Amino acid sequence: MTFALHGIPASKGIAIGQAVLISRAALEVSHHLIKPGSEAAEAKKLLLAFEQVRSELQELRAGLPKDAPQEMAAFLDVHAMILTDPALVEKPLQLIRTQRLNAAWALTSELNDLLKQFSEMEDQYLKERAHDIRQVVERVLKALSQQQATPDVLAPENVFSDAIIVAHDIAPHDMLRFKNTRFLGFVTDLGGKTSHTSIVARSLEIPAVLGVRHASEMIRHGDWLIIDGEQGFVVVAPDESLLIEYRALQAQAIVNTQALQTLKFSRTMTADGVPIKLFANTELPEDASRAIELGAIGIGLFRSEFLFMERNQALPDEEQQYQEYRRVVDLMHGLPVNIRTIDIGADKPIGDSADLLQTGTSPLGLRAIRWSLAEPEIFLAQLRAILRASAHGQVQIMIPMLAHAKEIHETFRLIEKAKQQLIARGQIFDLQIQVGAMIEIPAAALALPLFIRYFDFISIGTNDLIQYTLAIDRADHAVAHLYDHLHPAVLYLLTHIIKQAQLAKIPVSVCGEMAGDPELTKLLLAMGLTDFSMHFSQLLLVKREILQANVGKLKAHLAPVLQALETDEQALALAQLMAA
């Protein structure tokens, strides 16, 4: 039966392919499609793993000392009872035989279904039994992993050639694992347009629709899907007429993209002669080449934290970071590279970080410059690496999430210390390297003269500025509908920052997702913005809007937009501005 699911358009484009259903827990284990004819052998592996765990529990029970607490024996008895329940193994065996899922994947799928059922129970005692089931399954998964190494689900040879990933959620560090695969698109239950998962999806230039509630429950492994990354919906089990329609749309999209290519190397200037600078936001060094191909005149935001987010790997040391930063600088061939210091925290945890200071996933917690100042040795290593890279090109340092004067003073103290350490080593760097601040906290926007006093440039991070202004966690799907880049308070802060920076004659740019939204280009131009930094996939779309815009006329229509407090008033004022 054909049906459609609606979500948030995160990465544009159309994808047609088969669903590869990946649970969040399944990302932690190796899982893949087994070869036809090997179903019986894979089922045997699962049964042997159950038997191994059963024997382990029996040995543990028999080996308990006489004075052991009764709770210990009861705990083992409960786990043994769960293990003997035929329901726990029957569905995984069915998934192995009918869908050719490997044993670990099949078992993890069943675990997630059981955990969901238990979470819906009202009886608190029964709810608590979910923890016991998880522990038993984890023992079986461990036994499976000891039998033999199995391929990674993300390896291209282990999935459909036209695969579309469907998951409850995908963390940014998991998204990075998709970088060199042939997946056609992504669908998740959670997420928003400005989440970092969404940002990485755009980096892969793959269609994605996020925030599709219950998608991972309603879509089955192997279902044919159409992703419409423009409108934000997913068609499940499309009929032939829909497939024909969307294949035609795909072909037209290719034609439109080719037409945009003619804009790549034309001068970026508005219709009334105002020069505009277009920079690219990138996550990984190899993105730099793509940015240049699409006409970027530099990297306005290199998100260095993505170098720290590889799962199960130690943090990169100074030398490793230096090599990566230098690679970006070399690829840019003398164009500016603006490296943001690590913005870890919230939805961007780092790998083996148990020994590092962490405060969970709160966007109000220990993240960005707060984290860096709490880990000064790691911060100094990063600063030295960036400084060393500055010997090879136009490198600038950008500091995220500053709010307090004491943070600014401590940041500059450590930058100076890093410089002195390099001088003592005899290593060269740009002695006059420029340092900028991200304005992404309302306190920073309202205390802008403090930042103008110390920094060489500022960049507005609209993603965080909006979430902090509106008190909305942009990674929380429950409040994603309240995230509003056109809220009057947001527009006031943006206009205030741009105006104050220009009066002080300090460079100002926007590097948040607003800069890459072609529907907002004319509004930002009306505010006086001349430096845009965006994901490289948006460069030509924004450039097309710039070439058609008349800044003088746009500015004449800005006041009614800023004065509008009601939605309908604002919509009318915006329509008049866009038509100018």
C-alpha cells in the first residue's frame, strides 16, 4: 500500500531506492545482509550464542558463594528465565530466514521492539524488566561478536546498491561513517533542519528528510521509497505512476543544476552594483575542493570538531590536527580559511572521552569555548596546530559561544601561550593571525561593543542564536516547530549586530543556516549583510538571488518587516520586500 510520511526537508534533492532500516542500537554493532543460502548457518550462530550465554549463567549461578546475597541469585535466575523465553529468539530467526539480516542485526531489531513495548507499560515493575532484557541481549551480542568478525553495515558491499537509510536518529559522528558509501538518502524519526545531523547530510549532498515521526516503525526493511528533500516528505511503496513522475523530476533537477553551474565564476554582485562575498562552511578537509568548484572565495567556517568525533578513536593530537588543517589550507590555494575551535557538546559528543569533562547533551552545558577552557591542554594543542597551519596560507581563528569578558581574556591568554610555545620550538606561524568571535548567544549580541574591542571580525551563528533567543533545543523534535528564524526578536538581534559591526568597521558575516537559505537572501541583503558563509551545496542558489537583487530597493522595505509583530503582518511586509 502506498502512503506518504511528512517531515522536515533537511537536504534537497530526490532519491528513489530501497529502505535499509537501522536502529540506533544497531549502529553500535556490526550488521549486514547475509548471502542467499547462508540463512541456516546464520541462524545456527544465533542459537549457539544463546546456548553459550545460557551456559555462562549456569556456571555463574553454580559458582555463587554460600554467603552471597539472595538478590544475586535472583538476578541470575531472572536473566536465565528471559534467555529461555522462545519469543526472544523466534523473531530474530525469522528475520534471518526471510530478510537475510545477520544475527546481530536481527537480535538488535527485536530488542528495540521489546524495549518499546515495555516503555508503554504503566506498571513500573514491568517497565524495569526492560533493563534485564537489554542486559541479556547484550550478553548474546557479545557472544556473537566472539564467534567471528562480521562486516560493517556501512560498507557499500553489504547493502542494496540503491539504499536509503531509515533510522530513529543518527548522530553526527555516525553520519560521518556514511561519507564514502553509496547510500542515496536518509530518513529519520527525529532531527531538524539546523541539527548537526542535517548539516552533515547536506555535506554529503544526499537528499534527507528528518523529523518524520514513526518512520522507522512504519517503514520496513527493503521497502521502496521516494524521498522529496525539497518538500520534506517520503513516499513508501510508490506505484509505477509516482515512480515515473519522480524520475522525471530527478531529470529536471539535473538540468536545473547544470544551469546553475554557469553562475560559478561570474562576479558576485547585486543588480545595483553591491559586491557580495560568498564563503563555504565545511566539516572535513576534502570538502574544500568542492567549495572552490562551486565558486566559494574561502572557507568561512571549518567545523574542527568533526575531526574529534570518530567513534572509538583517541582524540587527534597536535600533529594530526596540523596535518588536517594544512590539508584544508593547501586545497584552498591561498584563499582564506576560518577555523572554528572545537565546538563539542550538545549533539556532538567526542569518542573515547570518559576521562574528559562532560556535562551530558544539554545545549546549555559544558560545550564549545567553555569545554575548551576547561580542557586547556587540549585547547592549547589545537591552537598550536592552527597556528602552524597559518604558515601555509590565510588562516583565521574563530572562537564559538563566547559570552563573558573573562572567557575572552582567558582565550587570548591561551592563544598567546600557544604562540610562545611555538616560538620556543622555533616553529613558524602567522604572528598577526586574526582572531574572530562567533556571536550566537543573545548576551553576546547585546554586549557587542565588548567583542568589537577585542576581536578582528565577528560571525553570526544563527543556528544557536535562534535556539538560545527562543529557548528551544534545536535537537529536540518535540519543540522543532517553534524554531523560527523570522521571529521578531531574532530579526532585531540580527539587524542590531550587523549595524553595530558596520559602524565599528569590523567585518561581519553570517555562518548559520540562514545564510544558505535562498528564501532569506534578500532579507539579509536588506539588513546590510555583504559576507555570507554557507554549506557549499547552497552557494549557487544564493548567488542567483544576489545577482537579481537591488539592495537599495530592499533596504527601503526593511522597516515594516522589523516592526511587524504578528505573523500575518510580517508575511505581508516580507512579500513586499521580496518583490522589490
